[in-house]
Amino acid sequence: MGSDGSIDANLILCEQYMSIVMTRKMYSQAYRDKGLHAKNFSRALEDSATVTANLVPKNS
């Protein structure tokens, strides 16, 4: 959960930082509702948003 949103945001926005912020806003409540630790959410964002940003040609 969370990784698909950040990959899509990277492709659409072509901006790594915006994909992290938007994905955090979209999925943070879902992680809280399921009782998952914030550390897991941070790791999911790191593993998806920052790594896939390099695959988008016009990304900053």
C-alpha cells in the first residue's frame, strides 16, 4: 500500500518531492487505521518514490 501511488505520481508530476508529499497525504490515514507503525509507511515511501524517480526521464 502506498507504493503504487508514489510511482504513479512520479510518472505524472515528474517531481520526486511532490510524489512523496502527495502519497503521504493519500495513505497516512490508511496506515493509522490499520494500526501500522509510521516507520513502515516511511519505508514504503522511501522504497517506491525515491527509487522510481530515477526511471522517469524528465524528473528533477
